Amino acid sequence: MKNKILSTTFLILVSITLSAQSSFYDLSVKTLEGENYELKDLKGHKVMIINTASKCKYTGQYEMLEVLYKKYKEAGLIILAFPSKSFGQQEFEQNKEIRTFCTSKYEITFPIMEKVSITNDNKHPVYEWLTSKDRNGVMDSRVEWNFQKYLINEDGELEKVIPSGTKPYDREVISWIEG
């Protein structure tokens, strides 16, 4: 009887742990234009998620990200930008302003999502997943600043967090893409 209770308790704990984790592919977002974007459509792709800001000292990384995207998109790389005002209010108010800036200044062709909150009680569900081990099953993290990069493998698993100051074509990033 004691073994049965222990086994049942173990199964309940495993069930709770597994249900606390959610899949990256269960999430959906909206683009700058308000269209639904299902992350399940990214199965089999390596995904780089970046919180961006148009008026940040790292904004020049947009150019590097676009070069990286053009070079590796045929190999399966997807870059998703998430504009945010969470650090220093360094993003435009309107999604239309963000689109105009990214298109005219950097000719961005990778997907840009609607402006989101990534640090407070209104944290976007994608960032809840990225920053919580309970959700992603890998690690807890904290978004430190604009242009922090999260690397998701082809199976929808969080693999790495790359700091804002690390350039998009840093050897560590390239090794991950090509690996």
C-alpha cells in the first residue's frame, strides 16, 4: 500500500511538472500589422528572438540581423523581432512608426511583431516562456536590455541567451546557426 501511495504521488508530481511546461509552438503572436503569427509554423527552423528598440545604442544591430537573415533564411533561420519600450522608452509609440523606421532605414525583411512588454506584470506570453524555466523547461533568465537574443532550436527548445552587446554575427551565434 505504501509503495502504491508513493508511486501515485510520484506520478502526480511528474504530471504537474510536465503540465507547467508549455511548448514554444503553442504560442501565437501578432505582427506589427495585427495579423496572427503562429509559432507552430516554425517547427523545424532555428529561431532567434530579439527584443528591439528603434532609439537604442544597439539599434544598428538591425542591419547585422538583416544580413544574417538573408544569408541563413534558406538554411532555415527565422528571426523574430519584438519591439518594446521596456527599457528607457526607446521605441516609437505606434506600430506604423516602427514599420516605417525598420523598412526605410534598415530594409528589414524578417518578421517584426507588435510592440510588447517584456519585463513587468504585463509580460508578453512569449517572454514569459523565454524567461521562465517552469515554462521552457531549460532555464530562468532575465531580459537585461534591448537586443538580447534568445536562440530556439528546430525542436522548439530554448538553447541559449545571448547578451545585447553581442553582435548578431558573433562566432557563438554563427556556430549555433551552422551547427
